[in-house]
Amino acid sequence: MPAVLLRKRNIWLAAALFYVFVFVYYFDFLSTGGSKEVRKAEPVQEDIQAQEDVDVETEAAAIITSLESKSFVANVKDEPIVPGEKVYFHPLDPVFPLSGDLKAPSPGFELGQIPKNADVVIGIPTVKRQGVSYLSQTIDSLLKNQVDRSVDSRILVYVGETDEEFLRDLSRSLQSSYRKHIEDGILQLISPPKSYYPSWEKVLQSSFNDALERVKWRSKQNLDQIFLMMYIYNLSPKYYLMMEDDVIASHGYIGAIMKEANRRSMENYFYISFCNLGAIGKLFRAETLPSYASFIHTFWNKKPLDWLQLDYVASAVCSYDENAQQCNKRRELKMPPHKPSLFQHIGSVSSLQGKTQNLKDNSFKSDAI
């Protein structure tokens, strides 16, 4: 190739690389917020022919080396949050979808105080029953059959009543029977403020052919569970064990529960079921409680709690393109059962006046060890 053409080619190459360099430098300048010092451009020699002794290829190599040293990775360092600027987070499981004081509910009455950061908090909602109470039998069984003292397990009793006389009588009874457990932070009693419950006649409508009294009963159960779950959530345990107030436990149940929870520690379950019945023996990771409580709160006066458990999981895993049998299989994977059951329902007098409840879990065994 003639020398003149070779020089022209090198000049065009150098010019092209120069413009690429300027563009990259300008891009880097903008990405750092204009913090770089802007240098004045070196004057371009007008008389190219007079500079034939300049080593163009050496300049081109220097430009290429400079380009290779530049980073084309976007600036991903954490930027400080501007005061007053709104910040939005969209996690897989929202932490605080609830509104108002339900994020951190305050009891209207409480007796004792269980500490934060327990391994398991057992939540027991209780209400008046006509002529009978199974609560003490339930607490006795839970305390007696824990066995494994290496597990930090606490019991929280939620009284879904605002009748002051009833609360005084119940607190006296618990203090008499479980004074040491209350003083040691093993057992706590709470009830909601009087303002918690709505004017029922204004918020209820009959559904599923249920009488209004039954709709009120199951709707109140939902509100009680929301308060209980969110109170426990703010105690920061690892797990919440959902219980009822008419239950007995297997000997060694808490060790068996933690063993199963550890075995499934890498699984994305909704809960592990340690009883086949309703709202008994359901073990939740504490971080799922706000999302689930929010879901219950959305439909609190529409469906009963055990139906909402199924709906919550189905909304996450089921498709409209599949039939009910396929949906049930998907749902069951998120609600794995433990066999044998560790809890048995013992109550026959329901908290719904006039109702008899004789449900039994046939897979229950009295010894889990």
C-alpha cells in the first residue's frame, strides 16, 4: 500500500478512536454526577503534513489502552435517601399490609409479659362457653407435655371478650393456677380494647345460608385471630403455633415440632399442620403473619378462618387453567401434614351457643417421642 494511503488510513483511525474516547469520557462524566474535573481539550494540529514525524500508531495505541481502562458497568453503589423522599419496597411477602393500629395492636387488658425472640409462641384464643371451660385443661396439657426444655416455648392466651367481670374472674383463676409461669414469662393473658369490635349489625350480612348469629361468631373469630397473630408477630418469635382452647397435646410435642420445622427449613411452606382439624396445631413462620393477617382482614366478615386458609394458599399456587383436583394437590404441598397428629380436640360444647362439636383427629397419638 502506498505510504500516503497508509498515513491517511492511520489518521482516520486515530480520529475515530479519539471521538470514541470523548464519547466514553462524557458518558463516565454524566454517570458520576458531573463530579469529575473537566479538562480542556488539547489543541488539534491543523497542519497534518507538517507532523509526518509524529508516531500516529503510538498515539492510537495509547488511546486504545485508555479506553480499555474505562468501566462500562453502571454505577450501582447505594445512594443516600433524600430526606422527605418516598421510598417503595415490594418484597415477596409484604411485611406491613395492614392499616392503622393492627400493625402493632395494644391490648386493653394484659396479665404477665412473655419476652421477645422465643423459638415458638403458642397462641390460644378463648371466649366464654355456656357452662364450661376447657382452657385450664389445654394449658395444663401444653405445659406438662413439652418435655424438651431446650426449646424456648411460650404461651399467649387471647381472651376475645371485653366483659370486665369475666376478665377479672379469668385472670384470678390463671394467677391462682399458674402464678410461677406468669412471673417467669412463660404464660401471658391479653384481651383487646373495647373499641376493637365493630357494631355488628352494621357490618354483617348473611352468607352461605348462615344465620346472622353464626356469621357474627365466625367473623369475630377472624378478628380475634388477626389481633392475636399481629401481637405475636411484634414479639419477634421464629414460629407461631396456632391453637384452640379445647385441646390436649402429645407427650414431647414441642421437640417433634422443632425437629419437623428444622427438617423443612429450606421449604417454602405456608404452614406445617400438626393436627388435621381446623385451626389447631398449625405452625407458621412468623414473617408470614402480616401478609396472612391482611388477607384475613380483607375477608373477615365473608368466610370462616379455615376456608380463608385454603383461599390464601390457592390464590398463590392455583391456576384458572386447572381443575379443582390439580389445585388441591398444589395447595397441599404448601400445607404439609405431620403424621401422627400431635394435638387432639376435646371440647364438645362449642363457643357458638347451642352448637355441639364432637370432632376428633383419628391420627392423634398421645406420645410423640
